[in-house]
Amino acid sequence: MDWNAILITTVKASIGLETVVYALAAIGVNIQFGYAGLLNFGQAAFLGVAAYGMAVTVATFHLPFWLGIAIGLAATVVLAFLLGIPTLRLRADYLAIVTIAAAEIVRLVFRSVKFSSVFGGSDGRQNFSGDFFAMNPYSPGTYGIGPISFNERVTWILTVGWVLIAICCGLVYLLMKSPWGRVLKAIREDEDAVRSLGKNVFSYKMQALVLGGLVGCLGGFLFALGQASVQPDLFSTEFTFYAYTIVILGGAARVFSPVVGAAIFWVLLVFVGNTLSEAVSAGMLPSLFTVNNIGAVRFMLVGLGLMLLLIFRPQGIFGDKREIALDAR
């Protein structure tokens, strides 16, 4: 097997576009779930409306790129209010039901034939990233260290992505050390006690839902720009489940755990997938394993590892069982 190629691909995956996108989505989930105790299973919808808000503004209506960014952010806030107002006064499971349903509704609306003139149907939208890459300060070529290198377009979007991750992590750190963050964590532990102290629990929950959605939607922008296209199936429910997996893997209610969790998650997927592919090509595995089912086997093995992690360390790698327990939701 070509271990050198496997290692290079794996290292690139640890800092690549998927890691950046899922890290931002997971930081948003961490604000909502880890700090506020909100079961938002519709994080993919926040990324989707932001990405489509930008893409449709530029590609369909031929308006400026920055206006598309503003519309995407505004659409994310509106979606958060639409989901939160009727549900945040109820038990947490109602929010989970509504958000997972809303995420599917949003995806199907983007995919529908009736609105294909606006959203592009199942093909989505393209030709909206030109203004973003026109701001690229990197000249044509490759950038990196040895074989761990990227072309100028990927380097530009990764630079923007990791800067956004650093800003978001810094913002979360400052907020959670502030009185606002302490109230949020108190709501997670016992919202009746917080309400008895005169705090508006609904308002704090709504702020957490909006903030988590806005942080996550930055990943939607980068996902669309990095692929220079946006399709509805990119924002399916499994996207949200991956984000939760990353948060739980790193440890909920920790500032940097979503970033580390995203890197570990994609390293595992890429390393296991490439290793299995090389082993099948070299005839080292039984005939039961073929190139066609390697993807499924990869997810089975990674899923098994995550199950064992939850059994033996349910708080995640960096989490603290005394501060947050997964079964407390």
C-alpha cells in the first residue's frame, strides 16, 4: 500500500474545506446544545438558507456579492425566529422535532421543480463565486509545505475559513466568560431556577439559537464558495448529525472542541477510507470487500469507534462529565 499518499491525503483533510465547514457548523451547535441545552436538529437548514441566499442573489438576480452575504445572514436570523418563537417556550424535544422537520422542508423547497427558476432545482446554482475569488490575494501557484499544498483558490478559501474559525472561537470564549454566558449555562442546568431569579429564559434561548445559526451559516457560505456551486442535497439531515457527532466527539461546552472534533472526524473518515481502498486494490481483504462498498464499511468502522467512545467516555475527548451529561437533555 502507498502509505505516503494515504498520509498526505489524511493530513490535507485535517485542514481542508470539509473540516472548516463542519467546524463552523459544530461551533454553532455547541453554542445551542453544549452551552444552552437546545436540541436543534436543523443546523443544516441554517447553512442552506445562507448559502442559497448568497447564491440566488448573485446568480439569479445578478446583484452584488456582499448583498448576497447580507441576505444570507438575514435569512438565517429570520429562520431562527420562525423556528424558535413557537417552540422555545416548550420542552426541548419539541424544538428537536420542529427543527429536523424544518430542515427537510427547506431542502425540499430548494429542490422543488416549481421554484427551479429561482433555486435551480436539484442542480442548484452556480456562477456566483467570481467576486469572492476576484479578491484572492494569492497569485497562481501552490502554497504549503512540501506535498501538503493547495492551489491558490483553495488556499484563499482555507485562509478565510480558518480566520473565521479563530474569530468565532474567540467570540465564544469571551461570551461564555461573560455574565451572559453564565446565565446561558445556568439555563442548561436548571431553567426554572434561572426563571425564578427574574431572567427571561425565552430571550436567552432565542439569542443562543440565533447566534448558533449565524456562526453555522458561515460554514454554508464557505461550502458553497469552495465548491463554486450549491445543491440542496448538500444540506440534508445527515449534515446536522455529523455536526452533533463532532461536538460530542470533541466534548460539548468546550470552546475549541468542535474544531478538534471536526479535524479528528474527517481524518478518521479519510484515513479509514483510503486505507480500505488501498487494501482492496492490493487484494489484502476478502472478496466481501469491494470498491463499491468501501464507503459504507468506512462509516461502519468510524461509527463503531464513536460508539465505543460514548460507552467509555460519554463526555467526549475534552468534555467534563461533571459539567454536562448527554443524557440530561
